[in-house]
Amino acid sequence: MTRERISLIPVLALVGHMAAVAGCGEGVARADNDLSTSCNFRRTEGAYGFTCSGSLNLGQGLVPIGAVGVVSGDGKGVFAGRGTLSTPGGSLPWRFNGPATLDPDCFGRVSYDVNEIEAPPASGNWVKLPPALFDFAVVDDGGEILGSAVLPGGTGDAVPRLTCRLVRVARRR
């Protein structure tokens, strides 16, 4: 094959894919409409295991952090959880809960108004932190929730760079 033929193969494949998508556009729009009328908090009821990673400004600029734990949705828009928050200063027990909003297209925001760490660990001294805001998307019919910490109106190092993945612990039967 010549070089020209080889370089046309991906272009032809892309054109074919675009034509197939364009041909079923009405079906795609209909599927989107079905999703937009069916997403609600019942999809998020139950326990999820979670992991988060990224960086936050903890007063000394952006520092790497990670977290792992469990969070439960009550099926009505409230989430509560606990876990371990790992920072360069150590690993600390973490607890949180708060209300959420959820749009019909499965995109929402949770505000963990109760957001506390135990410092030092096992001391019983819970330190209140500012509310933690996360935007999230409910995927796989509630089997997973993907989230990102947000700071509306924030700029620069004030903006959290933390993403989380929540996976359902067990399906309700």
C-alpha cells in the first residue's frame, strides 16, 4: 500500500462512523429524553465505596491528598459517609453528610455541610471544616457516581482538584 492509502483508512472509518451516528440521530435524541425523565435519587439509594485523589489547598498551597471510605444515599437526596483522608500531614478519620440536588439528566451537586476530621486520630476531637461541594454524575443506572470537588467562583490554587469514584457496594433486591 502507498502512504496515501494508509492515511485515508482512519478518515474513511471516521466518516462512516459519523454517517452512522447521523442516521440514528432521532433514536439518540429519543434515548436522551427517556434518560432525562427517569433520573432521580432512588437510583442513588444505598451504600457506595469511594476513592478520591487529587490536590487541595489546605492553607499552604496545593497539596496531594487521597481518600477512601463509604457513603450512603437515602434515596431522597441526602448523603452521609465516613472514611480516611490522607494528606502530607498524615491520615485522618473523616466524616461528612449533606443534601444534594439532582437534575433529570443525572447531573447533580452535593453540599457536605457537615465536614469534619478527627485530629489527632482516636482523640475524639472532631474539627469542623468548611462545607465540601461536589458536582457528580450518576452512571450505570446508579451503579456508580463520578464526582469532582468544586468551588464556584474560585480561581487559582483555591480551586480543588479532587475527583472521586463511588461504586455501589451491593444492589438492592
